[in-house]
Amino acid sequence: MATQADVRRIILALPDTAEAASDFAFSVTVKGKVKGIAWVWKERVVPKQPRVPNHGVLAVRVANLRDKDLLISSEPEKYFTEPHYNGFPAVLVRLVKVRVAELRPLLAEAHQCFVSPPRKRS
């Protein structure tokens, strides 16, 4: 089982990352622009009322919709989505169902969505 403390430790160890001041959300700064890589899922509990944070679920950026679909179809007890995220490359992760060893590469890949790998020198 992964915790918010695990999420924080893993993400803040990645280069150029920061935690939001007001929410449980993390971003990476690329060329002066802040890009969200993981954040607490805000769930619509009551129709037509504001969404509320569900601290047991983390939204994590993925490279593309194909990767999102693969994660969800491979382990739907861990990864899921909801209509609010239709067409958006992010997967929802149940922290109680995912191990830290599984979360680490997922968060590193979220970071890589915005950080280009170093170019090889000739």
C-alpha cells in the first residue's frame, strides 16, 4: 500500500518538481512553465456541488491515452478513470491497492511526459 508520504518522497526526488501550496498536487517546471504530473483526485460526491478531495486516489499524468487504457485494462482494481478525465492522459490510482515499487516508475514516467531525455552527443 502506498501513502501520500510515499508519493511526496518519490516526486520531490525528481528534478525540478514542486508541491502546490494549497492542494496535494505536484508539478514540474519546464522552460518556465508549470506542468502538473500528479494531484489528489477531486471527486463529485454530490451532483451539482463542488468536487471534494479524495485523498485515497491520486491522478497521475500518463504519456498518452493508449498508456492510460493499458493500465486500466491490465489492473482495474488499481487504476481507473471517470468521465471528467475522458480524453485526458491521466489515470486515477487507488493508493491502497498499489505498492510503492509500482508507484515509483509510474510517477517517474509522469515526470518524463514533460522532461525531454538528454540528447546524445555525436
